[in-house]
Amino acid sequence: MTIYEWVQDWNTAVENAVRLSTYRQLRERGFSQHQSANAAKNLTVNFNRKGDAGQMLNAFYLFFNASMQGSVRTIQALANKRARKAITGLVILAASIDMINRLISGRDEDDELWYDKIPLHIKERYIVFLNPFVTPGIDPETGFLSSQSYSKIPMPYGYNALCSVPGQIMSEAIAHPMGLKSDYQVGDQVARLASALLGSFNPIGSSATPLQFISPTFLDPMVQISGNKNWVGNKIQPEQNPFDVPKPEYQMHWSNVSEPAKWLAKLLNDISGGTEVTPGKINLSPELLDHWFEFFTGGVGRFFSNTLNTSLDVVTGEPVELRRIPFVRQVMGEIDHSVDMDRYYEVMDEITYAKKEWLAATTDRRKLELQKSHGHLLRMITAARLTDKRVSAINKRLRIMKEKGATKAELEQLEQLKHQTMMQFSERYSHVLKQNQSDD
């Protein structure tokens, strides 16, 4: 028996046991055979039930029928008074957990709470508990900044948007005046709640952009790659420096990309006539290879990929990442430097657009409006230019050292220097933003 067949058999056994138990309980309470069988059949998703266009819609949008039935079950539950009371209690519980996490969370170098650096899509889909026994700091063995770990419990779709997200929004509204939440905009919170509800209850799936939202499932990879955004809105791969000669794409990846993808991307570049400086005819980022692989293989592919990468880390003596350990990754997570890098590049983009808006302004009235709405960004233009030069110089040094076969420790020192440079900029930006809000 293969692993796939074993998992499938256990899924079938558990599902049928729950249905049988429901049928038996209803019969004992006096319901007819037909009523009991119907309730047991429709207890979860009834794949035999479809609308006239169900087959066609399922072909365009994966799990359309299952998502639609799940949403209907949740809405039907809201008609029950006891269910509404339970949801109210869960909202209060979510708010309490969020506040406790804020109270026990330490602060990073940029004066932001570690808890606020957990991605929103994690907070929206899981109940998160920070690990109070691990305080981030300098690891005495490596000399590098350690990360904050947390535990997480998955929430069912629908109820996450009805319970977790409203509870967190309530908690953040209280935490902001207490100094436990650096930025709280009512409009942003309304948009966050609307996005969570749309992502949980729309039958064609949640997406980061309008084009991803309307595109059929089989077009998702191409649409996401064209916009360089995955389904949660994060960049798939780093972007080329517009002020420099484009590098070969095999060098454009995040630090957590899989080793097989890195190896294959470089191989394709080399055999198609490319070098470390000149792109080959097959010029692909390892991030794109990982993206396509995960789309076509799904959860099974991610499982085997994570197993392979974790095994390679153990064999080579590299640090094992929690997010790659099979099964553990479903209940544990850690806040790494990629969150800071994403935030840094987002701020850099905002400053670039603010500068372009300022240069395009032709009237004093327009400049006054920009000064009021984007003043904190305009004040960071010089600092952004200088920081970008430093980061570019470090990236160039990293590339040279990698080509020369530098050790992992030497590369980590440069990565740490780059991270500190970004954090210093982010800390200054946070200070300017708070000053701008207090002036308003």
C-alpha cells in the first residue's frame, strides 16, 4: 500500500465514521431513515449535489462546489441562536489571545513588536500563540539575531473571518492607544475584514489582485507570475534593479528558495550559453520553478519538497527551518528576516511613487496636498537613496563571494549586515511616520 492510498483510506474511514455516528444519533432521537440519511450525507460537502452549471464552474475554478456548500453550511449555522452565541464568545477569545500575544511580545531592532511581523494571512487563518519561553536575541553560537517562534492552530474557513479577524481588529483598536500597535487606520481594518470575508465565502477562491480573482484556476500561475505576486500578495521573486544591467534570473531569489530549484535554474542558464554575468537563453528564477512545482503537485509536492530540503539541511549541517519540516510546519512557525525585507521594499516603492508624484506636480496646490498626504515619504527620499546604494553594494559583494565559494558563515555575516542596514532605515521611517501622525 502506498502512502497516498494509506492517507486516502484513513480520510474515508474518518469521514464515514462521522456520518454513521450522525445517522445513528438522529435515529435514536426519533428522526426517520430518510431524514437521518439526508442529514448525514449533507453533514459536510455532498459531492453528488451540483447545480446545472456545477461541472463547468468546477472546471474553471477548483473546488467551486465544495466552497459554495461550505459557505452555505456556515450561513445556515448562523441562523441558530446557540451558534451565534458561540461565535460571539470566539470573537472575545480571539481578541484576548491577540492582546496576550502583544503583552508578551518583545520588540525588534526597528521598535516593532515581533507579533506584528507575523504575516496577516497567518493570523487570519490560524489561532496564533507566541512562544513566551524564547526571547529573540543574539545567538552566542552564530552571532546572528535569532527569530521569534510561535504555535498555530488552523481555523475552519468562514469561521476564521467571523471570529479571528474581528477579534484581532477589536484588540488592535485597544492596543493602539496603549502603544502596543504602531499603526491603526480604520479604513485599513475595514478593508482587512472585507478581504477576509471575501476570501472565506466567495466560491472562486481568494486572490491578491482583481485579475487573479477573476482568472480561472488553471491560469493562476501565469497571472501571478506576470504580476510577480502570489495568492497572498507577496512578491514571488526579487525585482531587478532598474538602474543597473539585469542579472541572470537564476541569481534572483529569496534566501529560503529550495536547493533543487537553485541548482536547476543555474544549470539551465549555463547550458543555454549564460554565465554569472550574462543571462542564458533559458533565463529563469528558482522562485518561478518552485512556484510552478507547487501549483502542479499541490500538497503532495510540497510535502516531498519539504522532506527533501529538510533532509539536505540535516546532512549538510545547515540550520533546519520550521516552515520546511513536514507536519511540524502546520502547527509551528517563526518570524524570520524575510518579513523585514518585504516591508523594506514596500516602503521603498512607496517613497519612489511619492517622489514621482512630487516631480509630476505642476501647481502649488497639488504640492501642498502631497506634502500633507505623503510628507513622511517625501522626507525619506534622501535616506532611501543612500540606503539603496548601501544595500546594492552589499548584494554585489554577496554575489562576488558566492562565485568565489565563500563559506556559509561569511555569507551570513554579509546577510546580517544587509538586514541591519534595512532595519536602521525602517526604524528611521517608523519614527518619521509616528511624528507625521502626531502632527496631524
